[in-house]
Amino acid sequence: MRVWISIIVLITATLLLALDVEPVPTWFYVFAWYPALVIADDFAARRTQRAALLASPALVLSLMGWSVVIWLFYEAANLRIAHWYYVFLPQSQAWRWLGITMSFATVVPAVVLSQRVLEGLGTGKRWISSPVTIRTRDLIGSALLGSLMVILPLARPDLLAPLIWGAGLLLSEPFTYRLSPSNSLFRDIETGRWTRVGQIMVGGMCIGIIWETLNYFARGKWIYTVPFLENLKAFEMPPVGFLGFPIFALSAWSLYHALCGAGVAVTARGDNRIIRKRMPLAVGAAVMFCFSVLSGMERRTISSTVPTLADLPMMSEDLLAGLRTSGIRNPFDLAGTDSAALADQLGTSPDLAVALHESARLAVLRGIGSAYATRLLSLEVDSVCKLASMDPQSLWSAFHPGTASRSFRPTLPEIRVWTRSARRHCDS
């Protein structure tokens, strides 16, 4: 029954996205991904003849709760490396944080479920090799190298940022190896069994493709600004970036199972014991960490919220009432109207209709939002085509006059995203 309900939810979410019925466009990732995980869980349970992963409340709470913490480790790194940012999130901070938390809560479950699906399909059964000896010094070396792979990207994010994706694996696996050997990837390699490692990597690539597909069609989304790769994208991701998903999946797996070994998380196999006296400290530290990173994201990673008609510059109560009477619900509708027809509908001058139309087009373009659209108008960038003609460096300097008053957003890469998109719109 839960599978059919999930299929109905997934189909309904897709239809509501196409019809632009909020909040589905803003949170399409959440509305689509949760039922997809349930479908995957049911498939894996049937194929492996094991209990469904999502049938245990304690396991679900553990997987999702620690998933948020694990992904926020990478969000914390992104506060420095600045390789992605978020646009068109809800205006309410409470709803924004709730949606972010729900999104991040799916990361580790997706990694574990994708491995189980591939196990059910029999993928990689013959991926074996000769045993590999892993000594204590190898574990120490792994932890040291993992530490370097955190430090170096933060020191030189322009050149070494990709190293961060493998850091979690090398940092956590020595602990997983000692504390939760049945879930250790190093133990698998030591015995020459590469099946699970391969399944996690293949699964990581598959879920990465799904993540990027859902993100591409969603309104609330992330946008990448990876140095040297800004002009080449598959969906929102530079193609070479997809190679990071298998490595990240290994890291997420090992980070979670290191927590299982520490007695503060539940394994899917149910082969560990929760150490209750450790839980208050672990949960308290996790909550403080999450709050700190989310606060940092508010300042440095979240670029815009969903624009509304009332937020647009030049908007008055009379114009707002006229737009709503005309069936125009939001700036996305307004941006898609013809300015001449708009002047007739509102009974305004053609110039005002054009100005309203262009302000909406600016606000909805590549996550610019109403606040930055208003700022662009104050800088005499009053249309998408005017934005297309701007030099990004000059526009960034106009946004941030004087070194003492410079804020973080919008970044220069972010402005390059705007101007490239504006050029495509004007060319078309």
C-alpha cells in the first residue's frame, strides 16, 4: 500500500510542478524524493528478502537525523569554498530551515538504500581481489591524509576544493574499521571483497544524477559556481562534478557507520548497541553544530527567497489588485505576460507596463529575487537585456562600493551566473 501511495504522491507532485502550484515548485525536491525513497526501499526489501529499511522508526530517526549533521559538514566547508548557493527558498526562516532540514535528512538514507537496491539486483557479486593488509600505521595515515583533505581545500579553495569530498571517508574509516567492522569499507577491501564498495559508488552516481535532475526542475534549488567550470553544465552540475558523487557516497556511508560504532547511531543490520549515556552529549553537540551552520548559510549561502508581487519595485496596492484580478499570481506569471496586453489589462501606460514586466523578469531570472532586482534597478539595470550587456566585474563593484562596506553576497561568480543567463534570454 505504501508503494502505491508513494507513486501517487510522486505523480501528483510532478503534475503540480507543471501547473506551478505552490509549494510544490519551491520544494519539488522534497515532494519527489521522499516517495522515491519509499519505492526504492520496498524494491530492495523484496529483492533482498530483508525487512524494509524505513519500517523501523528508530532506524529512520537515526539515519535522517545524522544525515542532516553529515551533510552540514559539507555546507560548513562551502561557507569557505563557495561552490554552490541556494535560491528561491521560502521567505519565512522557520519554513526555510524546516525544508532545508528535510532535504538534508534524505542524504544518508539515499546512500544506504541505493546500496541495498544494487545488492538486490546482484550487482558486483564477483568484484573480488586478493586480500590487502591494513596495518595500524595505514589507519593513522588515512586519518592524517583525511585531515589534510579538509585543511587544504579551506586554505586554497580555488584549486583544491574537490579534495573535501574524500575527506570524510579517510577521516572516519579508521574509526569504522575499529568500532563497526561489519560496516567498514576498509575491512571489505582487506578481505578482497569490493562488492559493497562498488555498490555504494555506483549507487552514489545514480542518486547524484537523480538529485541533479530533481534540482534542475525545482524552483527552490542550488546553483553551482565551481571555478573554471562555470560555463559547462549538465543540469546545474559541471559534468566532471558527477565524478564526486561516488566518492561522497563512500564518505557518507563511513561517516554514518563511524557514529554507529561510537554507539550514537543505529545500523541497518541492527548489530550495534546504542550507548544511552553518550546520546545527550552527542545530540546536544549535533544541534549546536546544525544551528551554527544554518546561521552561516543564511549569511553566505542562501541568496534569495521566493519573490512575490508585493516585493517588486514600483508595485502599488492598485497595481497589485489589478494584477490579481487579471489572474497574475506571482512574478513568474508576470514575467511570462506580454507588456502590451498587461497595459490594457491594468489600464496603465505602456511604459509602466514594460517597467513592471522587466522588474518581474529580473526577479525570476536565475534566482536573482526581488531584493537584488530592486538593487539592480537602483543601479540603472532596468531590464534583462541591460543586465546582459553588463560587465560582471563592474557590476560586482557597483554592488559593493568601497572595501570597508563589502558584504559577501552577491558574489562575483553569482553575478556571472546572472549575466550569462540574461545573454541567453536576450539572444533567444
